[in-house]
Amino acid sequence: MENIEAEKRNIAELAHDYVETYIKLTVANVSQKAADFSAAASLGIVAGLIGFFVLMFLGIAASFWVAGMVKSNAGGFLIVSAFYILVLIILYATRKKIIYPLIRNIIVKSIYD
């Protein structure tokens, strides 16, 4: 009888240790995912800022180049602005079919990897 009681206590202790270890592992996994996400977010912000400035300066350069071709500074900037507006309209029109799924897949992939 004492053997059975001792085994019950041993099994209960093992189960308690298992649950504690599982909780610690879950906390470690969540911490790792949070660290990965924050690192990716930081990199994304820096890359986005650099990309913004690259596109801005390329747009200004393209505007002056087109302005030289049409012999009008205002005309060059208007033509490049019209191109950017066209790109914006295309992105807006395809946001539900292309943009949202792409961003959603990137987020899900970063969470589950």
C-alpha cells in the first residue's frame, strides 16, 4: 500500500515538473519570437527609411532629367509626379489581391519560423 502511495506522489511530482518545464519552454519560445519580431521590425524601419530617401532622390533626379528633355522644370516635375500618382493608383487598386496577402504571408511566416 505504501508503494502505491509513493508511486502516486512520484507521478504527481513528475507531472508538476513536466508542467513547470513546459511553461518555461513556452516563455522561452515567446521571448525568442518577440526578439525576432523586434529585430525584423527595426530592420524594416531602417530599410524603409533608406528606401524612402533613395526613391526621393531618384525622383528628384528623374524630374530634372525629364525637365531637361522637355525644357521646362515644372513640366519635368509634373510628369514624374504623374508617374508616381499612376503607381499609387495601381497599388491602391491591387491592394486586396496582391499587397495585403503579401504582407500577411510575410508576417505569418516570421511568426511561425
